[in-house]
Amino acid sequence: MLPRHWARCAVLALAFTTSLKAVQLLRSLDLAPEKKVRAAVLLAADAGEADQHQLGWTGNEVVARQLNAAEPAAATTATAASAAAATPQTRLSSLPPCVRVYVYNASQLSERELRQKGFGSPLREQLVGAEGAGGLFNTEQHATGAILLSRLLRSKRCPIVSDPAAAQVFIVPMLAAPVDAALASGEGGVTFSFMPPSVRAALWPLCERLITENWTAVLPHFTPRTASRHVFLSDIFFALFNSCDGADPGFAFRLASNPAAHLLAQAVWTDETPSDGTMRGSGGGFSPSILNRMRKISIAYPSSVHLSGNWSANPLKPWRRRPLAERPYLMMFGGSMHGSPLAERLRKHIARMCEEYAARHGPLACKLVTAEHNFDAQLGVATQVMQQSRFCLEPPGFGDERKAIVDALTLGCIPVTFLPRVEADLWATHWSEGWRRESRLLLDHARVLAAPSPWPGGVDPLDIFSALVGE
């Protein structure tokens, strides 16, 4: 049973690689079927171009993943065989034509700054078994937009178009001001229910711009005919609409007063949360009817794993490490004790359980990596432990989803999730139902918290996980 789980994790890593996020984003647009196929390859097309942030997956493997979502393992097996005998040139030549993308004010964007902002700085810790090769970065979970914009600007195979009349997709960059470092320096020991004031200060000008901007004037190609092909893309606030709505419950009502609100409601808005494809402003549970069904696409958080071009020929991908021989920890949990009220209860419960199992069964039974406030400082340690663990415990935080789920999958650790109610909508395009079912374990949080013992029905998780790995 376990080899199948690990094979699925290896395939899943492909879908979550950060340079490929535009696959899901562009597939949601109002394009003809054949154009959707082309859209799926937009940013995957230059996957053979080598630089320190590049991934070792080829574009045709990405196409196979998207066209064979029901059978990802078979698709990857077939493409891996063909990729082994192909050169980067032949791989690129086999790809479908590019989608034509127009980026507003592209000449004013700095690809270098976007790349640094999106991928983050290299972590001191490195991939286990590949010391000196890099591959781990302090990637901020909401910076997917910066990664996408960087890829669009630097793609050699699929350059952006300068003629808007030829465009199939229009990208509207929404760049945030830098976070005030002086203000942020005093926030390290504080936990916030929404976001730190320094971050909100960087966010709110974007929210005000959405409300007050004369969009039909600044976006001359934003018309009823093209509105559904416009994507509003923030560099560091990927879930821009929801972030603004969280910062001000009246945001949706104020946005509805914009003269272009009927066009904004047709545009595409990006997010990371479980999705049914629509946006609904909070506003006390209601939102203006014109914005009540805003189009939303949910894309997985970016991983902290970014492999350089020289990893293409390296068989020791982080998600392919042999679990029994090289993963001494049976399970691990990395994270703070903070989140929603439910998440805090569950996280503290899991942390106590982990410590108890380590005390009773030895330090390899469960490894706990935590911090009272600033868990970012522990990210390097957490990624190291993930690479050495077989199961990663992934309770929710302030949202139902976690970036750590993506990190676990790209590092070959099977995630253990706790929210059955959100499973069907969690990154459904990247992590389809059958695929998700075979690449994670699901426990019901209610049974976990209600049971008299730490786990449902008094069953020892050590017995469950040991049985799965055949020990």
C-alpha cells in the first residue's frame, strides 16, 4: 500500500510546483476547449530553462498531468519514459502553441524584483541527501502572484504579447507597497486574528484602489466582451478580494459603488481557499447582488521547494526519497499553536499527543516543531523534519487549508488532514478527488477531539501508521 502512496505524492509534487500555478488560473477562463489546452502550458512551457529557481519537470509532463487528471500516475509514468529519451529541445517542440497574454504596464514591472519577492530567500537548511544543491526557499504563502508575473515576463518560449488585440488573456498587476520593516519589527511577539498592522498597511491601498479606480479609463481593453478574460493578480496578496473583505467587512458594498462594478464581477479573482468558483463578500453575511457571484479560482499555495535546472537528471527528487530507509520519524507536526478557535484546540491537542507518543515510544515516534509566535523562523527546521518523516500532521490554522500540506507533498511526506467538510473543494483542479484520496490520510477532527483517548475510538495512531508502512 505504501509504495502507491509515495508514488502519488511524487506525482502530486508536479501539480504544486510554483512555476506552474497559471495552469489552473488560465484553465478557468472563458476560452474554447482547444485554447484551454494551450493555456495549460503557458508557464509550463519554459520548464526546461535553467536558473536557480527552475524546476526539473518538463512542459509535456505538465500537459499530461492536466489532460489525464483522473490517472495521474499512469500519465506521469508515460511522460517520464518519453522524457528520459528526449532532449530539452524536443520536449519544448512537442508542446502546443502558447496562449497569447497581455500584461498591462508590463514595461514598468521588474522581473528580478518579482522573482525575489515570489520565491523568497534561500533557506540555510537544504534538501536532505543533496547538500550544496539548494532547493529550499523561504517562500511566502501568498506570493504566488509575484511568481506568475515573473514567469510571464521572462518566458522565452511564450513571451507576452504587446498587441492587446491579439490577446486571449489580460493580466492586471496589482502591486503592493513594501511592508514597513520598522513597524513589522515590533510585531514578532504578537499574534493577530487577521493580519499584522504592517501587512494591512501594505494591503489597504490596493483595496482602496479597487474601490475608487476608474477602471475603464486605466484599462482601455476592459470591456463587456473581454471582462471575463481579465485576471486581477496581486503580487503578495494572491487572495486579494478575500484579503480586502477580511480587512473591512464593508469592502464588497463599497466596491459595488464603482462604476465598473458590473465588469469587475465578470473578471477572474485568484484565491487559495477551498472554492465553489464564486466570491461572496462578508458584510455581515451578505454582499451586493452584483458582486455576489464574482468568479474565483482556487490555486494551491506555493511550495518552499524550488529545484534548479541541474535537478532534471537527478533521480533523487525530494518526493522520491525511500521512506523506510531514509525517513526515521513516523510522524511530525510543525506549526504554531494559533489559528481559529477550532484550529487552536486541535493544534494543542495534536502537540500534546505528539509529545506523549515521543515519551512513550521513543523520539522517532513523533517529532514536534513549533514556536509561540513567529513560526517562519522554524520553517527551515520544519522542512528538514518533513524530509525525514513518513506522515505529516496538518491541522487547519486561520484558514481551512495550509501551505504545509503542499510542502509535505513536495517533500514526500504523506499529509494527515482533519477537515472532511472541505476536502472536496480543496484545490480540486490540482488535487483531484481520487488523487487526493490516495496521497493523504483523513481523520475527522470532531472524533479526534471528542474521543476519550487522543485518537478516534481509542485506536493508537502508532498502530495505524505502522500498519500502513508495513512495520
